[in-house]
Amino acid sequence: MARLPPNLVTLFELALKNFEKSDSTFRVLCYLSASSAVAADTILAETPRRPPKHVLVLDSSFNPPTLAHHRMAISALSDPRYRAKAPRDTPAEAPHGISETSAASRVLLLLAINNADKAPKPAAFPQRLAMMYVFAQDILAESVEKRAAETGGESTAADINCEGVDIAVTTEPYFHAKAQAIATSDFYHGVEEPNQPESAVSIDNAVESDQVYLTGFDTLIRIFNPKYYPNNSMKASLDPFFAHARLRVTMRTDDDWGDAAQQIAYLDELRAGKLEEVGGRTEWVDRIEMVQGRKDDEAIVSSTKVRDAVRAQDWEALRVLVGADMVSWIRENGLYANDDV
């Protein structure tokens, strides 16, 4: 297993308690990069010096993180749309002396919490955050490997397309509220000078990062379900979301959701007027991209299948559902073994 702080769960327990004491609705608890050393007694959230062009938001319960989550992140990081860096000296940057090219993409692993003292099941929030840490290391390791393969040589931290991975929590339950909390926090606004505090860069002079939410097809269905928007409030809720965020939807082909053709047809129906019928706007569809999910010969992966495999002590089945380091973490920490949920 990759190097981890020996007291990782305890560190996240303390970070969660501090978050709960604040009035914040969003906070980055930890940042990892390919070049950052693993500290033995702390986790750190490092504000980017310059706003990343894209924040790739993977919002999940992470109970636990699976290879399906991994594929969604790596697929986005491999997409040319999210590998291009921001141009130098855009109008918002020039007056503030920012001359270096912005990072292309930064991954944000986002966990929605309510009350961390209520010990959510099957895995408590600190344990989920620790697994997100292990998962983040897997993403960075594969990013380095992919870059090395493309260049035909050894990679360095400066070569990877992913600047880093942030691990964050939010108290907001819905996408539009989460996006607003991220946009109005000062975390991704950048800092002009190395010794300047985060607060020196405001939302007015920062280059806004484009939030890209990595979701599955089932989530897309829920986002446009009018039952979540009482009193015909879908436009009021989602207009701000689609103003600075987009959806990257991974097709979920199975008996519950149909094949790829049916899922593409659903998006076409939204564009043809169905979205207006349920209270939305057709132009939102332009902020949605649909990408291929698992191949026909690949196993269906879900957190439920992971928990089932652990209860059955089927370690071979577990290895095709989560990464090798995640297998080790789950077994060493005795997670899900007596899970009845």
C-alpha cells in the first residue's frame, strides 16, 4: 500500500469536528499531489496559487470508493477538453500580475455530510475520508503512469495533467447548492504572490474555474426530476448551477437504466422539449456531455457489490471492484465485515 499517515482516521475526525464548529457549508480538508510528501502527523489543504481551469468534482458517498469512481476520474483527466491549460494574462489576470499559465484540472472528491457525530453506516465519515485519501493516491499514480506512457519516458510531478486532488466536505444536499458553496468559497480563487494570504484574491479579481461534475446516468435522471423542485423552482435552482458548472455523465448500461442508445435518446428527448415540460431550460443540455461507461465485457461495479463481497469474504470478487490498496485498507480496518445495511 502507498504511504499513509498512521493516524489518518483520527486526523479526519479532528478535521470534521473543526468543520462542524464553523458556519461553513464547504471546506477542503486535504490536498494531495504527486510530488507532495506524506506527513506523519497532519493533513493539509493547499490553496492553488492560480485558479485551475477546471475543477473536476466527483461527488459521492464513497462507501467505499470503487473502480467505477476511478474510471470516471481518469476518463475526465484523459479528455483533451480538460487537459488544455488556461491562456496567459486573461483580462481578469493581467491587472494582478499573474503571468504563469493556469493549471489544467484539479480533482475535487466531495463528501456530503450531515452530522458526523451520528456515526453514519456502513462506514463512518472519517473512515470514508480516509478511503478517499487512498483513492486520491490511486488517481495521482495512474495520472503519472499515463503521462509517462505518452511521453515515452519517466514522468515528473510537473508532467501530470492533474495538478492535484482535493478532499472536501459539504453540508449541502443538492448539486446546485454544492456548486454555489464551492464558487463562493475563496479556495479556488488563487493567490497572487507566494507570501500573500488566500483572502487577498477576491471573487471579483479571480479567474473562475469551470466546475465539471462527474456523474452517472442515474444521477442525471434525479437532477431533472421535478419532485426535487417544489413550486416549480427548477429554473431558480439550476440556472445558477449551469451558469458556472457542467455535467459529465457516464453512461450506466444495465437492466435498470437501459443500453447506451436508450440513454443517448433520453438526452435527445431533453433537447427536443422534454426539459421545458418538466420546468427546465433546453439550453442546459448544452452543458451536459455523455461519455461511454463500462465495456460490455467489464463487470458491473457498485459500492453495494463491494460490501456484499466483503461480507462473503470473497476477496477475488473484491479485487475487481476496488483498487489493490483499497482492498488492503478495507481488510486491515475490518470494514463492512458485519455490515447489515
